[in-house]
Amino acid sequence: MKLFVKKNMKFALACLVGLSLIGCREGADQKAGTVGPVEVEVVTVQTQPVALSVELPGRTMPFRIAEVRPQVSGIIQKRLFTEGSEVKAGQLLYQIDPATYQATLDSAKAALAKAEAQEKSARLKAERYRILVKTKAVSDQEQIEMEAAWKQSVADVAAARAALASARINLDYTKVTAPITGRIGKSSVTEGALVTAQQSDALATIQQLDPMYVDVNQSSTELLKLKKEMAAGLAAGGEQPKSAVTVILDDGSEYGQTGSLEFSDVTVNQTTGTVTLRAIVANPSHELLPGMFVRARIDKGLRPAALLVPSVSIVRNSKGEATVMVVNRASTVESRIIQAGQNIGDRVLVSEGLQAGEQVIVSGLQKIRVGVPVKVIEQPTSLSSQTAVNQTAAKTE
């Protein structure tokens, strides 16, 4: 019995020693696992030329618009156009009854003839009195009165000619013509309708659809920033007087014609804080119609030495500042506050806080903290990312 107990005690002691050794080995292994640097993926920041642009919502507007109104009163005799068709400047649209205006013109012609006959008689008498006054056949007073009568008849002729011209103009106004070339809309009157001179309701509206205006709104802050970039030479090509404009239709497709930025308004909208920009775009096929909502991509120029970082590497701190984790020369993690700009594809334009050649951590951020040693693995730039950098425009509202 005593021998059995001794054997059991030796066996239990051996087990305790074995378990202790196993535990020590596992602790040592765990301690050794925390010594090595953490592997992270990085992207080395390099400068590269980037074409910058801004995409803004806009609305199409006709290049010219004219409301057709009568300038004389009368009855519409004919409508000489097809609604919705193209009309040329000077083309006859409506014919107003010209009978009364023709009679007025004839009366004005007769009045002019009468005035001219009276002027001729008064002129001959005035010439005769100039001779007679020298021989004292007529008095000086009679000669002066005859000269005045002749000058009055000359004025009557001028008034008659003005009345004739006015009557001829009114007769011409009975033919209502197109003031501009464009597409005419629906007619508000038909034959037999009575119209009055300078009435408020238009007979029809003509819109010139080629070219077209595209009006967009941009914040005054962004507009000032753009002007400062151009003045400082940060955007190559900024000295060009007009920026190229690409129109994006409602279905997301790009319109085939490229336009140009014409001007910006001189007044800031007090309610929205925006400034109206106007672009002009060719519209030969009339694909664009007035009032369409589109988006305009306006070229801001080329940034020759831009710094771009992947958007996944950017986080916001408690103050809302954009930060990235970089690997310094000691191969440890360092937090850096950056000035993040526009999104270009899956990358973000950085204007401050980084320099070319620095390594930005893009993967493994959850395993690191500031000051931790790391082992970097360079992440190659994907083809899609490079294509987005070179071709994708920045989109801002």
C-alpha cells in the first residue's frame, strides 16, 4: 500500500512539472510574437500632372429669344408659317388687313403733292417780290411777309413727307415678319383675330437653338479660389481666356459638342451665395432644348505637380481634420494632418501636409498606432486608379 502511494505521488509531481514547462513555453512564444514590426501596405506619394475640372448643375437657355407682337392694330388675314418649324429673319409670319393703312398712305401722298404745289407757288412769289422791292413796287413789309409764307410752305412740305413716311411704315407693319432666325412655337391667334398695337400677349415666340447657352451656378468661394489658382500659376493653362465645357445629359452620357465658358455674372445671389456662369455650346442637331437640366463639366486647367493619396487612407480626427498615417525614416508610424481637396476617382488631391516620396499607409490601419515600428509592403498603383487620375474630373456641387 505504501509503495502504491509513493508511485502515485511521483506521477502527480511529474505531471505538474510538465504542465509548468508547457505554460512557460506558450508564454515565451506569445511574448516573442509581439516583438516583431507590424506589416502594413503603403503607397509612395509622387507628383503627377492632373487635369482639374468642376462639375456643376445647369439649365439650357436659347441663344436668342424673340416674342412676336403686332405694331399696328387690325384683323389677322393670314398666318403664313407652320408651328414648330424653322423660320428665317425677315420671313412673313402674319398678314394684318392693310386696307385702312393703304388709304392713309394714299391720303398722305396727296397731302404731300398739295404741299409741294403750294410751296412752288410761294417760292415763285417770293422770288418776284425780291425783284419788285428793289423798284419800290412793293413795300419791304410785303416782301418780308411773302418770304415768311414761302418758308411756311417749305415746312408744310416737310411735314407732309414725314406723314407719308409714317403712313408707309404703318402699312409695312401690317406684314408681321420674324425678327430672328430660329424655331417658332405655337401661334396664339388665328385668321380673323383682332390684334392691337404693342399688345402684351405675343402672337408667337421664336427661339434660336444653335448655339445654346448653359447657365450654371457656382459658389462665390469656389469662384474666388479658382481665380486665385490661375493668378498664382498653380493651374497650367489658366491664362486661357475661355475654359472648355463638357455638357453631361440627364442619362449620364456626354453631349457630342464641347462648349466654352463665356462669362460669370458680376452679382452674388444673396440667398444662395452663388454666381451664375454662362457657357455657349453648339447645337446643330437641336439635341439640346431650352429648359433642360444638364451638368456642365468646366475645365479648371492642368495641375502640373499634384499629390494624390488613396481615399481609404484618410480618416477624420475629433476636430474633423483629415489625417493620414505615414511611415517616417525611422520606420515608425506618424500621424499627419493634411489639407484634402477634390476627389479624383478613388483618390484625393492633397494641397498641404504631404511631400513627394513619403509613404502613406493604406492597409493595416487597425493594427497600428502612432510610434509603432512597421514593415512596409509597397502597394502597386492599379491601372484603374491611374486611369481615374488622368481622365476623371473632380465632381463638386
